[in-house]
Amino acid sequence: MKKIGILFGQERTFPLAFIESVNSRNTPDIIAEPVQIDKVIQGAAVEYDVIVDRISHDVPFYRSYLKNAAICGTAVINNPFWGSADEKFFNNCLATRIGVPVPKTVILPSFELPPDTSPESFANLVYPLNWEQIFEYVGFPAYMKPFSGGGWKHVYKLHNREEFFHNHRETGQLVMLLQEEIVFEEYYRCYCIGGKYVHIMPYEPRNPHHLRYNCNFKPSPDRLHQMSALVQRINLYLGYDFNTVELAIRDGVPYAIDFCNPVPDADRPSVGNDNFEWVVETAATYAIERALSHEPGKDNLTWGEYTRRSIQRELIGEILEEKLEIEE
């Protein structure tokens, strides 16, 4: 029997509907259930072939449990190791390398010293920073937000340098991004599951939260194709199994605004019935695919094109070294 588990917290609508969707299909020898944890022993396999993770970003204990499960062969959606390394500035840097338009962005050191550091810890940092060049590059209005995390926490819209310096003081020990504002004509939030299933949703981030999916953007077939291709490219390189990508359309160009959401909102009251049904059914389809292809005791994680290419370079280097040693 192949077991699919889902790990979740306060969330209820998606996890319960996901379990029901998987089990209602009566796929031979596949069952879904909530993950149950009564102990975590190093190097010991768990009973799940696939685990869909909806909570470990908030619970470090769960993150360690998932890493141990993955080492022992469980396919974890999303890869818990990649989640530990991921952050928004790196994602933007990668996007610039793979041809995905993103807002002009810089990363800033925290206003206050991090714990267990002193001014001497920053001997390599020139301070004050070259604020004039930074402001000229990004421009105003701009957004300042944490380089990691989400939920629109600690996000500031800034109109000038005075507002920047005033608000930067409030960020304490947070490492922040300063990012160009994209004044958009249309905006879309896009689910991507398995790097191949894409669902594009008109979205208005300026509306109150419960009304953000109530908007009338109507993309053409060409625009849908363009956005789908960008969303797939981002997720294939990052290695996300389950993600959302937000795209802002300015002068006909889709800019990726927010595209590292490994636990994207999938609550029925928030996303609406149609979007909810799509994400539940597609997540169930993909989890079953992963269960059917699961190989016990092997690495069943998704690593992404960026990591895969790095590993391939190392392997090629080792092969060449071995060849030289043989020839000598």
C-alpha cells in the first residue's frame, strides 16, 4: 500500500478536501491521510511514500521531521532542503539569469545589529552605503519588504528617501529588500503544481484580502501562453512542486513579483470555489503520480534545474579527473 500524507496546522478546507479527492479515486493500493507523528528517530524511515507539506515553514520541528523522512526516501512536496535555502533575493537573482523580468531590487543589511554581533562583525561593509546609487537604480515610489517570508508583513510603500530612512529604522534586525514599484495594468496569481500544471487567476492585490480574486482582467490566449511559460520556467529552475507566482503586466511585459510561495493560499473562502476545486484536484493528481513513481529508499525529491546543473558540472569534473588519472 502506497501512503500519501498531508502535514498541516490550522488550515482545514484544503487538507481535508485533498484527502477526500485522493481516496475517492480508488487508485489501487494508494491511500491518503493526515500525517501522524509519535516519534522521530534519526535515519528511520516513516510510513509515508509522499508527504504534502503545508506547515513546516512555521514549525522547525516539522521541518527536521521532513528532512529525515526525505533522506529515507519519502517524496516531500515541497523539497524541505530547498525551502531552507530559499529566499526572495536569491530568487530574483536567478530570475535575471533565466530571462524572467523582475523589478529592480537591492538587498539591505539590517538596521540593527543581529544577535551576537558587534560593529567589528561588519568590517567588510562600507557604511553608509552608496544610497544615491541605490535610489537612482531602484527609483521611487518603491517597496521595502523582508528578503524572506510573506503574508504582507513589514511591507512599506515609500515615495522618497526621507520615507525610506524613517521606515528603515522600524525594521530592526530584519534584512530588507528595496524594490522598484511596477505600476501594472493587469495582475495575475498563478498556481503551478509539478512544474507542469498551471492555473492562472486574475488577482487584484490592491483590494481587501477577501476581494482580491474578484476582478475583471481578461488575458488573451497569447498572454495566457506567455504567462504559463514563465511560470513553468521559474518553477522548473527553483524546483518547487507546489507554488504560486504573481505576475504584474506593465506595458505588455509580465514581471514576476512574488514567486516563492511553497505553502500558497488554498483556502476555499479566500480563493473561491473554482480555484479551490482546481488546486485540490490537481494536487491530488500530482501526489498520486509521485506515489506511483516512488522508489523506496532512494532520493525522491524534486531538486530543480538550477541544482541539477550544478550537480552535473561536479559529476563531469569528477569524470574528467578520473580520466586524466587513468591516462597518466
